[in-house]
Amino acid sequence: MTYPYKSKVLEKLGVRSMINACNWSTAIGGTYLEPRVMEAMADVSRTFVDLRELLKRAGDRIADLCKVDAAYITVGAAAGITLSVAAAIAGSDPVKWATLPFTDDTPISGRNKIIIQAAQAAYDQQFAMGGGRLVKVGGPLGSSAKDVELAINDKTAGIAAGYHYNIVPRGWVPYEEVAKIAQKHDLPSFCDCAGAFPPYANLHKLSDAGFDLSIFSGGKGIRGPQNTGIILGDGERGVALIKAISTHSSPNHGIGRGFKVSKECIVGLVTALEEVLSRDEDEEYEKQMAKAEYMAEQLDRITGVNVSVIPNDGTTYEHPLMPRTPVVRLDIDKETLSLKTVQSLYAVMREGEPGVYLRFPRFEDREFGPFTSRASVLLFTYYLRDGEERIVAERMKSALTNRPWKK
């Protein structure tokens, strides 16, 4: 059959169109864009606009949709971290903003330390770009509230957290408690929630917990342009921080000048958020579950493979912070399938027409260790459009049955 989403432009460049069965990933383009989003972007591309006015109105609309007090659009969650750090350090002081990101050994360096639990730190350079110096507390076995409080001193500019499934799923201080510690010491708090959507309620969950700022990617679960992100502010301090970020970001001069968002991407993000929130969340989940169950049924009873569906529904999940989207898990016996590396299976899936992306294991190029007899492969459903689950299942079944890596 002809793949309906094949790109002629990519084909002309000699680049292949792929199916995304590995959830959102910056490395493979983030998301697809809905027709209504593309229409909105095309519409605004024909005219000019006061960008400051557009950013303000778009931010107000996003804040209303997300049930928070303020919002600012930037070029991704990574930029959102940098700008949040900058705002925590400089506040509303234009002189401090002008020195960023240089905060060491300057006459006005003041406070530049950002406290974060070690297990939640993943994007150190984004913090440094905003002038922050990370103070990581706790360790691989977790952290305590005491660890966080003991790290606070006269150089502390803020407290950060991470809410994503890359963090170690044990021993972290509850988010509400982290926010309370920040409030107790009159410090700004912010949380990286880049991929924490869906469920819809996550858009205000961290604000409800007491964080001043929460940061989301626009190009992941929201299905907006990949190079967009949202900083959501709540409460008096959150609103003030958003105002400071806006003042020192594009189209104004300042550290945020380089995080320039086009008028097309601004309206594309707003439209994508309106579009996804207009749909019944439970119905969307059930559609994804139907795709998961179909793939599981097709792949069941293959020798050397155990198939299960992980609901990620809040009660049974791959990770406590995993977004609400069902996943098919394949536990593969390496000896039965004569499979030395998971990379071999992934390569076979990418080679077909169209190619299929799967989530890479952490050490994808390594052979299984002498005491490792099984490997897990995950098939995500969030970006599978109607019919794509059939292609993925057929290709995976063929690979696991024919085992071309043996040849």
C-alpha cells in the first residue's frame, strides 16, 4: 500500500519519511502538525504584525487555556529553562539582566546558585546559559527535604525541579514540598515539565503545587511547532517573572533575543493547544489504547517474545511521571532470537518503507551482557495515525519472525 504521509519534499532531498512509534523526540522532528495548525500558520504568514502585541495576546490566551495567570512563548523548553534561570537571578533589575549570563566575579554577581535534586538534573548547560550555577543535592538513591534546605544560602537564586520520565523514579522530595521550601525562603521556583502532557491537567499541576513557573515543550504532546515552548507563570511572583522574561526577550534586546519565535510559530502553537484541548481526553486515550491492543494481539505468541500493554493510566505505568499514553512492551529473549544487540532490531525497522522509529535503549550499541538474557522494546501509540499501527505491527512481526540479522 502507498504510505499516505510520505513527503515529496523530503524525497526530493533524498531523505526518508518515517513513522514515529517512539513517542516525542527532538531528534526525529518532535511531532506532526494538524491541518488546522498549518492553516493558521499559512494565514499569518501573509501579513505583518506588532510582535510584542502578538506575544502578549497569545500568552494571555495560553494562560487562559492552561488555567494559570501568565504565559510566555519561547523557542522550546530548553530556552524556557535558560530564561527562567535568568529571571530568578535578575528579577526586574535591568542592570543584572544586562550582565547575564556572566554572574561570577562581577560587582553585581549576587545570587546565582540554583538548587535541584541530583536525580532530576538533566540539562545542566541550559541552566548555565542563563547565568545559573547548579547545586545538586541528594544522590542516586534520592533526596530529602533537609538536603534541599541545607543547600540554601545567601548565594541561592532559586529552586528548580524536573517533572519528566528521564529522572530516577525513586526518592525525590514531593513537588508540593519543594515549592513550600522555596516559598518559606522567599525564593523563585520553577519546574521543567517539557514532555509532561497529556494528561491535560498537568498544564497547571505544578502551578497548583505552588511553583512560580512551569515549562512545557510546544512540539511534543501539544503537537505544536517543534521550535516552540511555553513558560507558564502563576501567582504574584510568577506573573512578575513572566513580565521580566518578556521585557528581556525577542523582539526586545537582552539574553532572550536569540530565542526568537516567528509569528507563524506563535499562532501555530496557540492553535495546536486549542485543538488538542478541544478533544475529549478519554476518547483520545481510548483510540490510542485500541491501537496498542491491536499491535499486542498481532505480536502475541511469537516464539521468544512476551507481549504486554502498559496503560500509563495513573495506576499501572512504565514510570510514575510517564504521560498518559498506552505503550506496547515486547520482552525479547536474545538467545531464542539470536539477537546480539537491540540496535540490530531497530536498524531493521528503520530500513523498511516507510521506516519505523523505535525508542533507543540507553546503550543501544552495546551487546547484551553475559548475565542479560532479555531486552525490552517499547511501541508508543501517541503519534500513530489511523492505519500506522498496522504497518508497525506487520513490520515488527516480520522482523521477529524472519530475524534478518542472522543472515
